Amino acid sequence: MLYTRNFLLPFWIIFLLGPSNPIIQEDNTEVDKRDEKKFMNSKMFFIPLHLVIYINTFIWLWALAVVSDNIKIDHWLITIAKPETNLEFITLSLSVGVLAALDSISGHELFHKREGYNKLVG
């Protein structure tokens, strides 16, 4: 996104990696209920949920620094992505909004777990 100035790049990535992917064929096989329960109780289930929340939080903070007029950070990571037109600002906002929606889904799932740390992150 920084090099192409294409603020819709996160939408394309989500489209290509999402469940309605036109490239990867859909797998319609059912997962056994016992295997589903084992997966949901596995500690490995938390790794992607936590990673999504942490990474998207840093992206959200980066986007706030990019669009802020009060923060004067002279770093290429901030200056190269500064929206120059209203359309770029809108697409950057929509991209960050989609990532925030993914965060809310991950946080919702973490909030259902018993551990206090997962509830706090959720």
C-alpha cells in the first residue's frame, strides 16, 4: 500500500484470501464435532486471534499518525502514505475500518474464553 499508493489494496487482499475466493475451490466437507471441540479448546486457536488484534492495533495507530495534522513525524513510513486527495483519505479510512471489523470479530471470540488475559485483549 505504501509503495503503490493503492489504499484499496487491503480490500483486494481480503477478497483473495477470504472464503469467497475465486481462485481456491471451496471445501464443503463437514468437520467432525469432536475435532471441532478439540480445535476450539486448543491453545493454538488463540495465536491467530491475538496476532490479528495486535497487528491491526498497530495499523490503526499508524493510520492515526498518517492522517493527523498535529503529529509531526518526519519518517518515510508516515510521509509516503499521507493521503493527498479526498478519495485517498476515504479509501484509507475504509481500509482501516475493515481491519477494525476483523478486530471486533477476533475480540468477540476472545471475550468468550475463561482466561482473564483473553477477556482483556478481547
